[in-house]
Amino acid sequence: MEQKNNNWVPWAIGGSLLILVIIIIVGITVGIAVIKSAFQFSSTPQATIKAPEVTIKPVSSKYASDSAVLKLNEDLKIIRQSIDTVDLMEPQINTPALDLNINIKL
Amino acid sequence: MAYTQGLGPCARKSVEVQVLFPAPVVIYYINSMRKFLSIFLLSAACCLLPAPVYADYQSAYNDYSYNYTVYRNTYNDYQVSKSTFLTYHTLTSQNDAIDKMRAVLKARDQVMLVYYNLLQEKLNATPGVEESVKITFGKIKESEKNWLTDHQKKIEAANSLEDLNSASAEFENRYPQMDTETKQAVGEILLAKENNLGGQVDQFINNLNTKLTEIRQAGEATTFADRGIINTKNKLELFRTKLTQSREVFYSKNSGKIELFTGQQKLLEANQYLREAVNFLSEIIKSYTG
């Protein structure tokens, strides 16, 4: 009689574990669904709206074609080139390396 | 044959030749020959005229380069002879050492002689070098040239190692003075180059200011350009400070020896400020040209 009464215990433990697992799975599924909806994760691509392309045209000065301004521009290019290419080391005119200890002493 | 009557046999022959060729051809031939002869004589006269010692910087440099190579070669020969003499002490090796030492001392003087010429030509060829600097250096060059020529004669006359040692010491005592003079000349050349560029930028600012005044008078705002010019002038101020510092290095007499490289570094810094000044000017121009 006593043996008969003890047989239901493992079944009860197993059943309750099964229910717990089912609850966890359901919980995870619901959780993922909630997170997805919150961050709007969607597997289907949504149509994107392109921003309109805005091209900014430079405001052309009325002096853009002024001969004096163009001349200044050309002059400046020449000056810049001279500054960039000036040789300030001039190795050709550096002092010659001479020996200052030429003597024969016994 | 009518033309040959009354003439000698040679003349007769030439007239016969004239008869063989038409008159215009002969005249053309004679004129051409005259032209050719005059050109030939003129060229010959040009060749006979005394050529200037240094036509330009390049020939002065070639001369310097050649003499420096001669010096290096004679120095190597001198070292070999010196070593041989100090090892064997024979009369032959002594005579050889004297010859080689004489040669190297003369070559060393010659290098300095042509180096002075080189610097003079460079001063003449560099735009922006003041006339007074060229004249002063010319006088220094003449003085050193006289000293070096006399010294070479002294070396030529020396027949013993003692006399050659003494002549060598004379050069070595004189060298610090020559070193200072030549380094200052190099400094003047480099300063003139950079100063000349600064002058070009100044001139450009003047021209730009003229145009900006015109724009202002037309009722347009020039605020951006005005601000740019102030920035440019600030950079030019720094540029001039560096130039002054560089000049101080080239003319420093405290240490006894001029540090050429330090002066060059200051000039490079000055050049950097000049570039920055030009960048500001470029922005101003861009604001008008777009």
C-alpha cells in the first residue's frame, strides 16, 4: 500500500519540470516578440525615401571674370611656385671641405 | 677674246673664266665670298679677344668643381707619400713627400681662389642682392686673391718640409677669416632670395589693395578680404622676424664660427610663414573668382 502511494512522486516532479520548461519557452518567445516590436525589427525590407538632392551652386562674383582679378590670380600662382621651389640650402655654394691639418712632422 | 688684248697672261686667263660664266653668277660668287670672309674674320677676331674670366655662374661652378677634384686627388697622393716617408725615411721618399705636399697646398689655395670667384658670380646672378654687398665682397675677394696668390708663390719656393709646414700653418691661421667671409656671402645670397620673395608678396598685396579699394568704391563689402589681408600681414611680420634671426646667425661673431645650417633652418621657417601668407591671399582671390 505504501509502495503504491510513493509511485506518483517522480511523475509529479517530471510534470512540474515540463510545465516550467514550457513556461520558459513561451516567455522567451513572447519576450523576443515584444523586443522586435519595440525596435521594429522587420525581416521585410521597407521602402526608403531618398532625400532630395540639393546642389548648391557657387554664387559667382561679378569679379570672377574681371581682368584685374584674373591677373592677380595668375601673379599669385607664380609667386606661390617661386616660394615652393626656392632652394635655401644651395649645396653647390656651401663651403668646401678642406683639410686644415696638412703637415709632415718627424 | 677681245677682252684679253693688252693684259698679262694671268689676267687674260681670269677674263677667260669670266667669259665662261655669266656676269651675274660671278658677281654673286664674289659677294658671297666677301660675306663669308667678313664673317670668318669677325669670328676669328672674337676668338682672339680676351674672354671674360667668368662669363657666368655655371662656368665659375665648373671651374670650382674641377679644382676641388684636383685638390682631393692631390690630397690622396700626399697622404700616400707622407705615409711612405714616415715609414722608410729615405731621401727619395722625402723628396716625393715634399713634391706631393707642395702640390696639395697649392691646390688647397686654388680651391679657395675659385670659391671666391664662384660666390662673386652667385652674388651677381642672384636677384635681390644689394649692389653694396656685391662691391664689398668684390673687395674682400681681391684682397684674399692677393693673399692666396702670394701664398702659392711662397709654397712654390719652399724646398723643405719645415718651410712647407710653415706655409700650411699660415693658411690654417688665415682660414677662419676666409670661412667667415665666405659664409656671410652664402648667407647674403640666401637672404636675398627669401627677401626677394617677401618683396613680391608685398607688391602683390599693394596690387590687391588697389583692386579692393575699387571694389569698395563700387559699394561692395570687402570684409572677408580685409580680414584676410590682416592675417597675411601678421604672417609677413613673423616672416620678417625669422629673416632677422637668420641674418643674426649669418653675422654672429660670438662663437667664432658661423653656423650656416642654423641660418638656413631659420630661412626655411621664414619660407613657411611666407607660404601661409600666400594661402590667405589665395583665399581672398578665390572668394572673387569662385
